[in-house]
Amino acid sequence: MSKAIVQKITPHLWFDKEAKEATEFYVSIFPNSRITNVTTIHNTPSSDCDIVSFELSGQPFMAISAGPFFKFNESISFMVHCDTQEEIDYYWQKLSAVPEAEQCGWLKDKYGLSWQVVPTVMGEMMKDKDEKKIARVTEAFLKMKKFDIATLQKAYAGQ
């Protein structure tokens, strides 16, 4: 019997009843994504329990439908790094379902999971040694819901 390679750390998401539905939704959005296994365990304390293994952009995840005992909150989010404004717009349109939760590139999807849709270039801007550039970028993004790369670049350049 060959030994399977296991990811050292795999995010695990708890849903009330929607693990299969949510994973189908997520894999439809991200390229290089797929559901790798679904197991249903019967007669658990929360009735039948679906356990779903899946990959988003090649990253392994697991999801479970195990009852209404726990809910997502903003203390945990997944960052989606985007190279273009078109990517930001795409992920924002697909994932955002709670407009009042939108702030500084953060959004919440229809399952209550928080995501950060961020431009890759912003990470480089925030590593700059010039504190004035960082302050201008910070001031610009604090006013945003969805990030606008052109506005961030102008702030970085001091325009």
C-alpha cells in the first residue's frame, strides 16, 4: 500500500448543511479547482454529515456539514491575490453577497465566509521604505470597499 502525501495544513470549513453546495460554488469561481471527495456519515449528532475534500487554485481544503453550532466571522478570511483590476472585479462580483460587510478589500460571501480580494501590486507598495508612500496608499485604501488599482497607484506616486 502506497503512502499518500498529505498537506501539512489544510483549512477546514464548518457549514450548517451547505458544505457540498458551497464547495460547488467555490470551485466554479476559481481556476484549477475541483471537488476531490465527498463522504456522508449517517446518524451523527447533527443528523447526516457531509465531508467534502476540495481544491481551490490547487490549495487543498475540507468542508463539513455538521449543524448550526458554529458560524464564520471576520477574524478569519481568505486572501485572493489579483494581478489586474479585471481579476479584482471578477472575484468581487462572484463572491460579494453582503454589501454592508464590504470594506478595505474585504467582502463576505453568501455563506458568511470572509474574503480579501487584493491587488498583488499593493503588497509591493506596502513594503516600500518610504513611509509617506505607505501613508498615502493607506489613506486611499481605507476609503475603498473594492480596491481600485489605478487609484492606489496614483496615491503611491503622490498624484
